Amino acid sequence: MGNNEIFVIPLHFQSKKIRIERKNRAGLIHFFDALLLYLQAGFALSYGWQEVLKASEGSLPVDLAGILSYQACESGELESIQDVLERLQQEEIVASHYVWFSVIFELYKSGSGLTRGVESISKYLRNEQIRDLESHCRTLPTKVNVCLMFFFLPPTFLWIFGPLLLEIARQFNS
């Protein structure tokens, strides 16, 4: 539902920041949905996190996938899931969504169940994506009409009225 490739013309009117935000949100939705499946199946957060990253290697935006992945520590070992969640709370690329990683971190740290939290996060992000798409669709007719007025109508009028204008010019010259 959040696929913006359907709207080819309006993409040129969007700022790069909005497009990146939409791609990252869509990537986070898919990430949290897949993570939720692992958690509902009873797997640990660290295992589900790694498996979701492996499975969504080509579908996540590259910069988002790099941030979500485990980083190597000074000792050469991979960081723990707790370190990943702490790091994600301060990352710039997910700045608007840092609260979700804070919630997961607090739930993980307290030993509470993560399934409901991840499910709520996924639903909220999906609803946010739908609201964004609806607001985009409300402005779409104006953007399409502007393109229609400037790029389609003038050549059409020339094609329709061009021969008529040439005929009138010939009659006045004769």
C-alpha cells in the first residue's frame, strides 16, 4: 500500500528527504513485521534480528540495513543485541523513529514480552504510512493538473488548431 512507484509524476515534486523518510519507514515496517513473526514463533530477539536482516538483505534501503546490522566492537566480536538497540536510539537516519528502538530496548532490558510491543510498533508505522499516502493522494490532482496544463495541453492545441491557423493565414495572404 505504501508503494510510491505508482505515482511517477509526483515523485519529481517531492523533496529527497520525504522520499528517504518514506523508504525508511517502509523498510522499518517490513523489518518489524518479519521480526514479529520470529518473536511469535518463540525465538529470541537476537536470533530473530539476525535472521530478519539476512532475509531482507535486498529489500531494505542500504543505509538502513547497515544501521540495523550488528557492528564489530573493538575486540573484533559482534556487539550484543542490547548494544545494537542502544546505538539505534541515537542514529540520525532513524531519528524520527528512535522512540521505537527505545521501547524495544526498555522491554528487552526489563525482560518483558516483546511480541505486543513490536506488534504495536508495526501497526503504528503502517498507519502512519497510510496517513502519509492519503495526504499525498489528496494533493495529487493539483500536481497532475499542473503537469497537464504545461506539458499536454499546448501541444494538443497546436495539433488541433495548427492546420486551421495555417489555412486562415493562407487565405489572408491570397
